[in-house]
Amino acid sequence: MSDDITWLSTAAAAERLGITPRTLYRFIDEGQLAAYKFGRVIRLKQDDVDAYIESCRVEPGSMSHLYPETAGSGE
């Protein structure tokens, strides 16, 4: 079946995102990431995690506020 779901544990999802499990739980609680609870176990779809990663992509030219303009060129 081509529609098989790949499930990730919270530990695996946090590692894939490069964040702590605590931050992952916050993202889930804030609705930034979809998660599913099966009994006492929380799982995330790998496709959802990958889509979240892509949604966080930084667009070129959007970070100029993070570095100061050069004050005077010395001319």
C-alpha cells in the first residue's frame, strides 16, 4: 500500500528537528505541529514533521534586521 504512514516517537521527531523534547511538546501544545495520542503514547507523522521543517525555511533577504547596517563607509 503506497499510503503507509511512517510514525515518529516524540524523541525521534525532536531529534529530526534538532530540538529538545520539551520544545517539541510546546510546539504540539501551541498547534504548530500535529500529534496523535494512542493510549499513553504520542506519535507524529513523519510527513507532518517534514512539512513543518519546510514551513520554517528562511527566505533570502528576510534577515537583514539581525545584522547592523554599516555605519558610514569612511568616504
